[in-house]
Amino acid sequence: MSDKEKAGRRGLLRATAVGATATAVLATPGVSRAQTTTLRFQSTWPQRDIFHEFAQDYVERVNRMAGGRLRVELLAAGSVVGAFQVLDAVHSGTLDGGHGVVAYWFGKNKAFSLFGTAPPWFGDANQMLGWFYHGGGEALYKELLGEILKVNVVGFLSGPMPTQPFGWFKQPIERADQVRGLKYRTVGLAADLMAEMGAAVVSLPGGEIVPALERGVIDGAEFNNPSSDRVLGFPDVAKTYMLQSYHQRVESFEILFNKGKYESLPAEMQAIIRHSAEAASADMSWKLQDRYSRDLLEMTQRQGVQARPLPRAVLDAQLAAWNTVIARLEGDNSSPSNGPFFKKVCDSQREWCRRVGNFFLRYEASQVVSYNHFFANR
């Protein structure tokens, strides 16, 4: 064989090898699609709520990073079970996962709400997430799920929420005694707080609140934020929007998966599920700045809503009521999973908040001073 023929043969072999490699690469997506795991994932939010949009943002991150090997299918509240039944459905395997808030499971164990609607010793919800991921909170959460309640789920916290408004009323709340006898919607530890202040508390999922307020079943209600409140129709049935409150100073979302289903996934898919919660958490904290501020202005400037700060006297009454609620729940020794565990979580949070809260109070310059300098009367 001549040198020219040998060179030609080597070129042909190289081309064949390259072609085979290309064919294998092109075939890979087909193999991946054939092995796709699909998970049914229901939110606890109505389809039109921005919270369901936040759930979608999380799902999209998982699906994009999973590269066809895993697909999370998002469903709105009520598609399979009601909002307050999602934890049970994920535990049983009726659903593979869910997006909600820890306070919704408050009826199972009041310590649940310490991971959601915690007392206002946290400066903001980002500090609560700091405690959860770097201050021992996640280990306590796993203890509650796995050892105390023995539910077959794994979960992650995601998405720091701003302080929640005290809510919607027909008349302004100017004194703490106006709370007594008020039929008021809230969830989690805020239910104990408001009951301590004399309210008749009703817990309802998001989609049921406005109809109850419109019919007079309740006198006042809070949900969460201007964007959710506006789309759910609160401005159509009440015009007084009381802002600033200690009843739900901090909260975040909870992302749940069936433990067996989650642990059956490859390690890299488990990592994608977890780290997508972190990525979605950051993005939500940025997106809400735009959406919440716009919707509050829309309601006050175009829908006749009067947004008022909750008076200091009512805030002080809330803090006093918090003292009573915490002491009572920490002292509930009816079983090891009640007072002792509740106090264990509170002690962990107080240790974190005393140190971290002190840091930020000492470290940060006043936002009020700088804001007024640049924008007040201009």
C-alpha cells in the first residue's frame, strides 16, 4: 500500500470514529428522555397567585438543570388534594412533592410553626433561613419530621418573605382592644397569638379567605403580601390595609418531597432538587421587590385602598402576647414532643438571634436616615 493510500485509509478511519462519536452524542438525549423520572408536585396556592408563580420558578430550575433525566410537574392547589392536605399526600405518596408553608401543618405539632411563623426575635426572614441552614435549624426540622411525627418526607426552606401585613379590615385598627372578639383569619403560631389577644381565629387556605370576608364570616384577615392580596381580590371587599405587624414577622416557603421517592433518585438529581431551592430563594427575594412594591402602589393609587401602619400600642400588645404564648407552649409537658421540643427549638433560635441580630443592629447604618435624605419631600 502506498503512503498516499495509507494516509487516505487513516483519514477514513478517523472520519468513521468521529461519525460514530457524533452518533452516540446525538443518541444520548433519546436515552435520557427514555429514562426521565416524572414527579407530581402540587402547590398549596391558587393558580393565579404569585406564590404559585414562585413554585413554578422553582420547578423550572429543577427541570432545566436536570437535563431531561428528571421532570417535576407542577399542579395548583386542589388539583389532587386541598391545600391543607399536601403534607399528608406527600407522606403517603399520593403526591411526590409539594410547595407550601410550614405553618399549614401547625395542627400536627405547634413546633412546626417555629420553622415558619416564628416569634419576631428574628430581624427578618433571611436571618431565619440563616439559622435554618447554618445555625442548627435544619437538624431540628429533620428531628420533628422523622423522629417526632414520623412522616415520610424530606423538606427544604426557601424564599424569605417580608413582614406580613396585619391585614384587611372594614375599619382601621387603632387600639389593641379592637382585636377582642374579632373574627380573624391567620395560620400557625399567629393563631395562638391572636387568640391570646382575644380574637376568634379562623384558619383558611388562601383561595377561601376573600369569599369569607365578603360574606361576613370573618371580620378581618391577613394572607401575605400586596401581589397575592391584590390578585385574590381583597381590595374588592375591604379598603383598610393595616401594614407592619409582629404576628408573622418572618416566614419562608417549604418544599417537600416524598422521602422514598427522593432517596431513590441519583445523588446528582437530589443535589439539583436541593440547590434549586437555594437558587429559587434568591430569585424570589429579588422578584418580590419589583412586584410587591408595584402592587401596593396600584392598590393605594388606583383601587382606593388606605394603607396604614399598625399603631405602636398594638405592636406592643402583640409583643406582650408573644411572651405569654411562648411561655405557655414551652411549658406544655403533656408529652416530650410538645413543650420540651418546642423549647429546644426556641432556645436554638434565641441563641442565634441574640448574636446575629446584635451584629446587624450594630453593623448596619439606618435605612430610614438615608432614604429620607434622598427621597423625602423631593
